[in-house]
Amino acid sequence: MSFDTKNIRNLALLGHPGSGKTLFSECMLFEAKEISRIGKIEEGNTSSDYTNIEKERGNSLFSTLMHANWKDSKINILDTPGFDDFVGEVICSLKVADLGVMMLNAKNGVEVGTELIWEYIERFKSPALFVINHMDHDKADYEQTLEQAKARFGNKVIPIQYPITSGAGFNKIVDALTMVMYVFPDGGGRPEKQDIPASEMERAQEMHNALVEAAAENDEGLMEKFFEDGTLTEEELAEGLRIAIANQQIFPVFIASAERNMGSGRIMGFINDICPSPADRPAAELADEGTLACDANDDTTVLIYKTISEPRVGMVSYFKVYSGKLKAGDELVNQTNRNSERFGQLFVANGHERTQVDELQAGDIGVTVKLKSSHTNNTLNDKNADRQISPIVFPEPRIRTAVDPPSKNEMEKLMRALHQIEEEDPTLIVEQSPVLKQTLIHGQGQLHLDLIKYRIEKVNGIKMDFIRPRIPYRETITKSADTMYRHKKQTGGAGQFAEVHMRIEPYYEGMPDPTGLSVRNTEIEDLPWGGKLAFYWCIVGGSIDAKYSNAIKKGIMQKMEEGPLTGSRCQDIRVSIYDGKMHAVDSNDMAFMLASTQAFKDGFRQAAPQILEPIYDLEVLCADDVMGDVMGDLQTRRAIIMGMGTDGHYQKITARVPQSEMYQYSSSLRSLTQGRAKFNRRFAEFSPMPPDLQKQLIDEHKTELAEA
């Protein structure tokens, strides 16, 4: 069955881990009769969280597509992970959703994960509503959770429902929109509608009036009607709320107990009746700064928002139809690589279960298999269209690790498997670092890296161990030194001879010419790894022919790529070549290159060398009661605290931390805060290393060279 665009609803279930997203999706599917019984997370039989690792951990690690046919509409449901390590799954879901359903835990209130995800709701300008879940928990606190939501997200947060009682006795919901009370049987399920008790009428009416005012504010006609009559009809109220929600003017608040299936049916009704369809949302942004309206009568354009690889199936592509109609068997052209792709089969999904369909219309979300050369973020069009949906922007990695290299044969298999996962997961970066001589994996957090390891070992059958990654230190000098080196080699025939005299100094922009030398030529080289080499040719009288200048510079550059102290790259050095000797027969480029390399190495060690370590700006968001522990941990990591402040209900710590002290920080922070914290980091600068640590690093390098 194909649904018209106006009868499609696309929602992403969002929230901190433990807020109840997966179980709430089960209730939605059950209420819509898509499943015959509500699964349980501990039994591993939910429609979402169907992979083995999700069943083992009892948490969502991937986004899962489901759908529920409700009345005349189709509600596509994207259940997303709560852990920030898997933020990529949240971002790609919000890209294609038209509504964010933010689950709040009535026991814990607004948690860190809620705050983090809200940033993406704001970035995507997504309409949103809140569901305060776990209302049946003994420590559920509706009032406090609602107040926290208002304090963090503003006065646009407007309650539609409230409970008569919370905790184990929770079974009555007062609804200020419909002005009825829903009374649930003991085991949950379908409620009975009753009149609101007289004792609650004043509060319910006050909430109702607030909804009417919010609905009227967004339409001049409704506002006039409201002023004239003092109220709105049910149809006018629904239309006003639809406009307000679509434009992010209000964020309604509902309550529920997913554990006992209380409240989900009413929320689905609201989503169906009031919340925006894809046609009600602003036109999609295109990469060329144009826009594309969600119109089934336009040419067909789809965006692949997610790809996964499944055994015995191959590549599975999840996509949204942004315009037109997509029929089974249609051929579309990939806008990026211009390859044609045949959508041989179309499916709608409920977790791992897929049902084949003949057609999907603009606004709908579907699945296909075996596309040859199309991946996440690719736009595909029919032959009449030439446009590209603005791609999903994924966050930069926050953590890295190195791979302990197995045997050569295993390494080849491992790299193929890693690149396969990298193709599916845009938040993962696999790097072969020639500088560090390691294979590095960059991810969002330790859980993210653990998931990669699990997949490599369980799915691909390849043993993979993580080891501490090397640090990309830099080497420089802090004072001037004059040095020389004579390279002389006789091998029976033509020999090798070159003598080079040089002065090396710390380089900075605008520094004066070297004292006592006559500068003939200046080259300022921007080094590929950052910093500069200033190469001055100061030969007077022809002691070295200028034709050897490039060879001398090349010898210096070779040593700068693998510095004298630790083998790290050198930067910000000025080298002045001011004297030397050559031989009419035995001098050549190779001889001068070797002589300059050795002269630079000797001079470098005499010029008060300094190792520079990479420093990162770190920002930590955490709960107030764990701030002391976080600060204490940072101090053990040689961190310099740059500032402290608040962000909503949470404390924000900014610090500068050496990269070498950030290894496994993700795991440490999660352990310290019980998962109630998040961090991000970005490179700041290279800074001089403390003398004792510099000596230790140099000694370790000498030991490595001796053992090699």
C-alpha cells in the first residue's frame, strides 16, 4: 500500500540511555497491531535492538526503522541510540525525520543525553514533542521533570497532560487538549475515557487555555477569533497547534509508562492528527543552496541516509524519497558518481523484518538491497533531475586507538573489514599513518570502538587488539648553533666528497637576517605537517656551487621528516648555509645531501632542542555532583583548567590537555560520572614538553632504536 505524502509521519525517538525509547516503540507497534505482543528488552525479542550485540548489552547501538499504520496514515519510527558514542545514528535519523519525540525519564529528569541531542534538534530545526516516561516508577517526579524541561528548553515547552498520581499507583492521565481523563486498567493497555474530576478541572482548564493561546499566536485569523470568542473550536485548535509545532513554536509534553503500555495510543493519535507531514515541512536544502519541495508529482529524488552490510544479503540501503514516486524496478542516477542504480525491490521495515512494496511516495522512508555503488549521503535522481540533497554533516572523531598488527595475511583481511565498516559508518575513520607507522581508528568514544572490535571479531572472525597510539610530537630548537660536517668516501673509483657549514636557529615570522652572514637567496618552505623551514643561501666566493643548493636543502628536509630526538617531524627552523668545500670530481648531489643531513643532525642537538607535544582544547559537560571528580581526574592528566560555567542544568569545564594524557579518557569519564557526562575536543596547538618527560621520551626512543 502506498501512502500519500500528507498521510505520512516520520518521527525519531530520542533520549538519554534508559529513557525507554525501544519499549515505547514496541507499544506503538502493538497499538497499531503491527505486532501481536510487546517484546521485552531482557528477553531480546523487541522489534528494535535486534542485533546480537544489542541483545547482549540491552541497549540500542544502531538506529532501527519501523512503521505503524495508524488510521489512514503511516507512521515511520526511527528508534535511536542514547549513547553519545553513536551520535551518527541520531544525526542521520533526524535528517530524514519530520518530528523528534524526546523521551524523558520521570525518575531522572532532563539528563545529559537529552541536552546533547537537543543540539541536533536545533540544528535541523526539527519539530519536537516530549514524552515523560517511566511514570509508574517509585521515584517518578512529573513536576520536577517538567520544570527542568521548561528551564532548559524554554517557555515553548507546554504540557498537554499530567498524572493524577505517579509511581506504582500511576493509572490516570488528565489530557488538557481533549479535556478528558484516561483511566488505564491495572496491567495497562487500552484506557477508558472519563470526565475530569471537579478537583482537577481548574488545573486542566488552565492548561487548556494555555494551549489555545499558543495555537492562536501563530495565525492572525485564529488570534482574532480567539479575542472575539475567547476560545477556538476543536478544528481551529488542531490547525493552530499543527502550525505552531511545525514552526517549532511549541513543544508539547505528554506522559506515559512504556513498561505498562500506558499513553502510547493517545500520543500516536496526536502525531497522526496534529503533527506535521513531510509536506508541512520546509523544502529540503540542496547542496547548491537551492531547495526541493516534498512533492509526489515532481521528478524522483531520494537520499540514502544509512547503509549496512548483512550476511547473505549484502549491502542494505535505507533511504527517504524527497520528491516524486519511487517504484520497484525504477532506475535512478547517483548524483555523485553518475552511475545508474536499479531499485529492484522496495521494502518497508519493522526492525529486521521487511515487507516488499511496489511503490513509495514523496516523504516516505524505505529500504532496498544490492545497490552497486551508492552509499550513505548519496542522492539519486531519475534521468530528468539534476540535484543533490544537502549531505548529512557528521561530527569529527573524539577518540582514537591503534591496531596491534596481526600477520600480513590477517592484516589484509582486517583492513578490508575495517573499510567495509567505515563505508557504513561515516563517524568512523580508518587511517594508515605513515608518520606514526600505525593503523589508527578514530571514533566517537570507547563504546564506539568496542563495537567495531566486536563486529570484526564476531562477524568477520578476525582477532583484533587495540594498543596505545603513538603521539605525533614535533621537534624544534630554542637557540642558535653553528656546525659543519665533511662527507668523504672513497670506493676505488670515483668517490664522494662534500663539506657543509651551516647555522641553525629558531625561526619566527619577521626575524632579522642572520648576523654576520651575507644572504644571497631566501626560501621559506611551508612544511606539509605545519610550521616552516627557512633556507638561506649565504655562500660567498663560490666555495660551494649553487647547483648543490637543492641537494643540501633536500638532505635537511629528510632529517626534518624524522627528527634527531625521537624521529618526530621538525618545524620552525632557519638554516643558513654559509661555507663549505667541494671537489671537482668527487662532489655530487648525493654527497651534499648526506653531508647536510649529518650537519643538521649535529647542529640540532647543540641548539637546545625542544620536543613539542600536541595540546587539545577539551570541553566537558557533566552533572554538578560529579564535577569535583572530573576536575580531579583532569589534574592528573596535566590539564590546565581554562574555565568553568553552566550549560542548562549542567556544569561545563573547559581545559587544555596534552594528547598523550587523553588515552582512554572516554572510558574514564563514563566510569567517573556513571555515563552522565560528555566531552568534545579539538586540536589547539603544539606546546613545549616538560624537561623530565622530554628526557624520558628521548630515552625510550633510544631503547627502541637499539632493540630494532
